[in-house]
Amino acid sequence: MSLRGWGDPAQAAPLPESLQRLLRDVLDVDDRRRVPGLRSPVRLAPVRLDRRVALELAGIVGADGVHGDDEARLRHAVGRSTPDLLALRGPKPIAAPDLVLAPDSHDQVMTVLERCSARRVAVVPFGGGTSVVGGVEPDAGAYSGVVALDLARLNALEQLDEESRLATLGPGLRGPEAEWLLADRGYTIGHFPQSFEYATLGGFAATRSSGQASAGYGRFDEQVMALRVATPVGTLELGRAPRSAAGPDLRQLILGSEGAFGVITSLTLAVRPAPATRVYDGWRFPTFADGTRALRVLAQDGPRPTVLRLSDEVETALTLARPGVSGGANGGSAPAGCLAIVGFEGEVDAVGRRRSRVTDVLAAHHAEPVAGAGDSWSEGRYRAPYLRDALLDAGALVETLETACFWSSLHELRAAVTTALRDALINEDPPTPPVILCHVSHVYAAGASLYFTVAAAQSADPIAQWRRAQAAAGAAIAAVGGTITHHHGVGRDHVPWYQREIGELGVTALRSVKRTLDPAGILNPGVLLSAENLHTDLRGSR
Amino acid sequence: MSLRGWGDPAQAAPLPESLQRLLRDVLDVDDRRRVPGLRSPVRLAPVRLDRRVALELAGIVGADGVHGDDEARLRHAVGRSTPDLLALRGPKPIAAPDLVLAPDSHDQVMTVLERCSARRVAVVPFGGGTSVVGGVEPDAGAYSGVVALDLARLNALEQLDEESRLATLGPGLRGPEAEWLLADRGYTIGHFPQSFEYATLGGFAATRSSGQASAGYGRFDEQVMALRVATPVGTLELGRAPRSAAGPDLRQLILGSEGAFGVITSLTLAVRPAPATRVYDGWRFPTFADGTRALRVLAQDGPRPTVLRLSDEVETALTLARPGVSGGANGGSAPAGCLAIVGFEGEVDAVGRRRSRVTDVLAAHHAEPVAGAGDSWSEGRYRAPYLRDALLDAGALVETLETACFWSSLHELRAAVTTALRDALINEDPPTPPVILCHVSHVYAAGASLYFTVAAAQSADPIAQWRRAQAAAGAAIAAVGGTITHHHGVGRDHVPWYQREIGELGVTALRSVKRTLDPAGILNPGVLLSAENLHTDLRGSR
């Protein structure tokens, strides 16, 4: 992973002409605002951890598992949100973990947690470092130091139960590593979020990730059948059957816990036979309302495609204007309509049957095929973060946020978030009127997610600029009654809105679990639950 | 509900000849062992609750919502497990709640919980009273009394969101009541467990119920999109979208909590259009292994029928020997094979397509159609509890238990439970060798459930006899690594095995949640968590 941007530095690309035009003609990003390139080197905040404690912790994982150099600290310092990337481009020193520990067994994780609890050292579980919500920022606060617990060495395919279609895997496996291991045996997990190339299985589970093929394969949390979890006070072994009535499903207490309750050291996932074929079609709806109606029919009555997403008019116009996409008649004033990507993976015959029936539904909702758009989406499906880097370097502010709600609120939610983002950015001084793109990225029988991309000129303090826009969007989501995040997670960025969403009592219940599993409060302090009052009690809790 | 048996007393039926033969020729149940009929009236343990407290509580719900007579107390005293039914037939006085309160609003529930917390009165949330695991027994213990909180008056269809296919319903609605309300609008919940006619929506949610049509409609917990929950310290409002990444899914902390964490006062459920047609087919596999292979293929690769169950050889022989089922060539020594019920509900065309493809899969696994068996199953699907009453009256011990595991352990689990039950009952003095029936009742891609029915002659103390057999089965389930319950719930009966299943740390985590939401420990004491050490702490919890 690039030290200050996304992914493989060799894959960084110049901005396509269409985006250069957008910057110049629409967002009014000019040379005045252009960021003067990356300063070198990034400055890190000084190490706080006592040297003797560092040696004690290093002894647990052995020489191969310890990294204290600045590059390792920097690599574990931040995720990949736009504020993260802006911070890496900015002048302020970056708060980095004091030490990176990479245990190679569950027992080593247990020992690290026990020792860090005794020494009051905060522990940030670290997978791919791709959080876009502040999920891995070291929050030294009241602690004697911060350790990043890199799970990369827990990377085995421990077991494959072909009869039950279950794979037991290490949490440190990145998406492609896990897929390669399983492909050798003829299987796939089928989890392909935009972060796929860098994010890890443990991270997918801890953040309730959802991939681009969720319509076909389901969410990642739905694929988790069993978990082994290391906590400072013991091990949890959860999951003995696909489903059970034995009390509340405790797997669900760990899924979404973002490293605050324990460290996932092993996952047993539902896998499927690797698909024989993959087909991605592009379709154009006259309006967003037509498109969402069609998506709803497919989600409720089936058949479900494997990939199903729908861009709004603005996103469609930008997408189809990009080079490499044929069928984009967007040079003139003709409305682009709304582009849907409809993908199918599976056995050849089954894909043929599903595709034919889906085509009938799409056509009944006035959609027309867009030649090449599906393949183009497939080729570029992991590329957007590279574009963001180039846009940030060019002086644009670009960030995404997402939410979900029931179908009956979807249009209201989209309008409210769009208005909130636009108003917030127009009210900057000087105004930075944005371009706002939206797409439906995940569908369910009862509702869907909305994914927004916002682009504007950077103000003098672009991090503060984005925080204001983000807060406005959060307030709009709360007002309409959507969830503050459908698949990015809460991290540190969404804590206030998250706490409003689950209510005071929900927060108190989670705090009681946290106190039980992590009595010293060392695990990823500040995610999910605000760190400052970690040990204060609300009524009823003691 | 019959005061001392199942369901509508008018529907009680004499034992069919085939079961009379089973009792006489196989189980050796003779007149010596015949229970002398129901004693009348049932004796209840005395009321303990202070009269002033009773009046105070009565004042909350008003005259229409208070019942203190013996019949009301008896109706809320026990569930419908075999030990419950044996207790109702036995000489010992029954522990009954002191008072039955039927609030008609969320606010009344809140006030009851608050007052009972202040007065240390235990509260047992009560739906249909159909628990078969000791889910509603009043556990007075250290409390000043026990109140049954009957939710029958929370029975409204509060809202129907047709676009999102969501119905918001009161927890006190019995299965048929909810279906009637929705049928008026063209929808169904599709949840049809054997207890359907009497159990309530709140009970389905609190116990993670699974119905006979789970292959098509899913489990009940999967249909719950939002919950309102009253606790002694406040209200939880959970669920803003079909799925979310906003922390752990707190809905899952209430689902399966069996009334120990709060009282569900409103549920928002995914509903579907009422099916235009329903077809239930019977198929016979040569062996149980053939049948489970076919079920696994359907669960993993589809298409899924709506109903899918497979009886083992013994259950098949008994089923096909019953009058009214044609195709049963079981008079002689010809092996009956294994009967599968394969049902389809939905639009006529879709049912036709699915049925045709499922037929191909079944035939490829050597199954042959059994004329009439599907319809016969459908007609009798809610009748088994009536048969149990007649068998108990005739001197047989009859009870069921169920478990689930991943596919690769299914045959091992079935053998282990069967052996454990048989050994336990043969080792009674005098021996009571059992007949053990088993069927697969619910299938998933990763595994399936097993449902056992055990019949033996009653010993002198049939409750203790069953507890010994049940404990042996629990030990076998734990040893193989199955879950102690797939859909009946934990109640009081399974607490020891449940605690082993989730481990000491899992228990401690649940206790911390319990202490937060129910600091006085009044809610259904003794379910899920053993009551005796409710307020003791394990390491790490404070």
C-alpha cells in the first residue's frame, strides 16, 4: 500500500480529461488551490511507550513480529478516508502507534492483550488499514502508549469442509490472498468490496463489510458461521451451527465490534463453488425512480442478480463520459438517464436462466442495454480510490459516505443527504459548491443502501471543510431515520450519530459488554464508544 | 388452550390403531402403567405477593388487564413441554404466578417493569404459553412474588409499509391472528411452527423460532427488521434499515433473549405477498443418507422448496402406517425408506418452475413420489401435540428435542443423540426401551437441524425419567459440537448445556447486558442464565 495514498503506487494514473474538465469548469478548482504535492517525509508524533514495556511486548511475538521503524509506524497510523489522506499531505505530525506487533498465533494475541491490559497500553487491531471512518487511528489518550496489532501473519487456510462449504481462515488474509487459497480448491468467498485488494477478512467481519456482489453472495457478516475471538479476559468460541435458538446470537456481538471487544483470530466462512462464468451488463433507465422500482422488484420477487447497482443521473453522466465506455452519448445535452450494472456469476446454465428473467424485469421498467458499460465497470471496479488520490492532489475535495433505509424512505433520504451536503459546502467561505453523485449499491427485500460521492474545491482547511459537510449529512440521515452507515462502519468518525442511532440505553449495553471483555479499556479506544467517558456509568449500569 | 393439555379440547382425539399397537407391542405400555386420568382440580401453590403491591400493579393496567383467579394463574403457570404436562397430571401443587397483568400499551409495560423492579417482583413475559423448555415457569426464588405479563392486548397491526413489505405488529398476536390481519391486505408472514395456532409473534422473536416453511420464508429472527423493547431502565428502538454496519446488530441481542433482557412491545417484520398456490409433495428416499444428500444439494445449490423435511426410517414407518396416508406399503417387511415432504408456495408459474427443477434433483437422488403423503402432512401439521396428550394419558412418555450442526457432523450427531437417548432409557429401572424418531426439519447451505421424538413407557417418576434422558442427549450434543437448541430456545431446561456452549466468557457478557437492562434482575429469572448466581461476577466483570 502506498504510504500516502491508495494501493500500488505504480497504478496511480493521471486524471482523465473528463475529470480535468469537471475540476476546471464545474468545481472551479484552479492553480491557486492546487496542493503543492506531497511533502517528504511525513512527520510522526514521538514515541511514548516505555522502552522496557516495548521490549516485554516484543518478546511475546519474537523478532519477526516487531516493527518500530517510522515506515512501519506510518503504515499503521491512519486508514484511507479523505481526512486521513489530507492529513498525510498536510504539515502536522501524524499520531502513529509506538510499536507494531504482528503475532503469529491466537495464543500470542492473548498474551499481548493480557500484557497490554496490565501495562495500560492501547491496542489497535490492524488488518488492511483501509478504514474510511477512522477505524485504526491510535488514540493514546490516557494510555501509556499505543500498539498496532497487525494480524497479517494469521493468514492460513486452516480448514476446508467441502461438505458443509465452510472455510476456516486467518483474519489477516487480504481479499485476493483468501480467494487464491480457495480458488486452488475450487471455491470462492464472493466478497468484493472496493477495498478488496487490500482489506482483510478480519476487517470485513469486524466492520460488517458488504461487497459489490452482495445481491448474490450476501453480506460478509451473513457468511460468518463461526468465530474465535481473543479478549483480554479469555477466548470466545462462537458458532456451532448455521443457525441456533441458543440465546442471543453472540457472533453478532463481535461482528461490527470494530476491534473494541476482542480480536478475531479465526473465521469460519460460508464459501461457494467458484463461478464458471461472470457476466456484467449495463442498463440505462430513463429516471432514478424507474431504476429503483426495478431494483426493488428484483430484490423482493427475484431473481436476484449477483451484482446490482444503480447510479443517479449525475453519476451516470460522469461514468459514461469516461474513456473506455462505449454507448455514452453524453457529449451533448441528451440526458444520460441512470446507469445500472447488473452482474451474474455462477454455472453457465443458471446464469443464462437468471439473466433472461432479469432482462424481462429490467425491460418492463423501461431500461435499455448499454453496450460495454458492464465490462467497463468490472475493469474499473477497484480503481476509484486511485482517482481520488489524483483529485486530492489537484486541489479537489473528494469523499464518499453511505447509508441505508427501508424502501419507503429511500427517495426522501437521498434528497435530504444531497441537500445537506450541498448546503454545507455552499455555505463555506468562500463557497465551494459541490458535485454530488449517488448510487444504490446494495439491495434487500425491505430496503437498500445509498452511496454518495462528493466533490468540491478544497477550502483552506479541507479537513474541517469535510467534517462540516459530513456532520450535515449525518444530521440529515438521523432526521430521516436511516442508519449512519451501511457498510463502512462507525470508527471514530461516526460515533456521535451512531450513539444517537442506538440510543443511550444501547450505548450503555455495549459499554457493559466492553467492560466485561476488555476491563482495562485497551481495545481500539474511541471506536464505537467515545473514549472520554469509557468508564462512566449511566443509570442501571454498575 | 386446554388447561392441562394442548390446544382446543374439542380437537382431542383417541389414539389411532397404529399408535395403540406401538404402545402395546413395542413399548410394553400396559394397564399397570396407565395414568388414572386427570385429577381435578389442579392445586396451585399459594399466592405470595403482598396485597398492597398487587393493588398497585393492578392500578397500572386497569380492571380489564388484571387476573388473579386460579384459572388465570394456572393458564400462565407452565408451558407445554412433556414435564409441564406431566406436572399438570401429577399430585404436586403447581407454582403459578401470583397475578396476571395484561398491559395494553408500551407505556403500561414500562410502568409495570419499573414498579416491579422497585418492589422486587419477578416478571415473566407471557405470549402463547407454548414453551417446551421451561420458558415461562415462575421462579419466585428471592423475589417478593411473580407476575405473568400477558401481552395478549398488544395485538394491533400498527402499520403496513407495502413498498418495503414491512408490517409493524403487536407482540401478543397469535400466529393465526397475525396472518388474518395481513391476509386482508394480501400478505403473509410465512411463519408456521408446530405451535403456530397458539404461539405469539413476541414469543417467536424472543425465542428465535423457526417454522415448517423456513426453507422458503427463512427463520423468524431473519424477518425481524425493527423492534421496540421495554426494559426496566428505558426503551430500546432498534432497526433503521434491513442491514447496517453501525456496530453490532443490537436487534440480535433481544432476539433469543427469552424475556430476560426486556419485553418486546412492537415488531416490524418482513412480509410477503400471500401465495397464490401451495403444493406439498411426498417423496420416498431409499435411505436417510440419500435423503440428506438431496436436501443438502437443494440447500446449497437451489432451488429451495418452501417446506423441506426428511424423516428417518422409523418416523417414516410410523407416518406411513397412519390412516389417511396412501402409498404406505408398510404392512409387511418391506422397508419404508425415508419420507421427505417437499412443499412449494408462491405464484403459480414460479411454483411450477421450482417444483420441476426440485423434482429433477430428488429423482437424481433415487427418490420416488409418495401419493397423498404431502397433503396428509399438511392436514396433520399442527396435530402432533394432541397425539402427545393422548399418549401421555395412556402411560407413554413422549417428548421431542432438537439440535443443529454443520452438514459434515450431521450423521455423527444423529447417531450420538439416538444412542444417548436409548442408553438412558434402557438403563431405567425397570428398563423403558424407547422408540426414537428423527427428522431433518430445517436446512441451510452450511448445515441442518435434527428433530427427535422419543417414546417409551412411563416409569414411576416420568419427569425424572425424562430429565435423565434429556441430560444424556444434551451431553451427546455438546460432545459432537452441535447447538443445544435450533428453535425451541433455552428456557430453564437447557441452561447448563447452553452455558457450556457459549462458554464462561459468553455467559459473563450476557450477564453484563442483563445487569444493565434489568438491574434488579426481575425479568424472567432463571431463563438463559441460572438465577442462583445472577448477581455474582466472574473475572473482568464489575
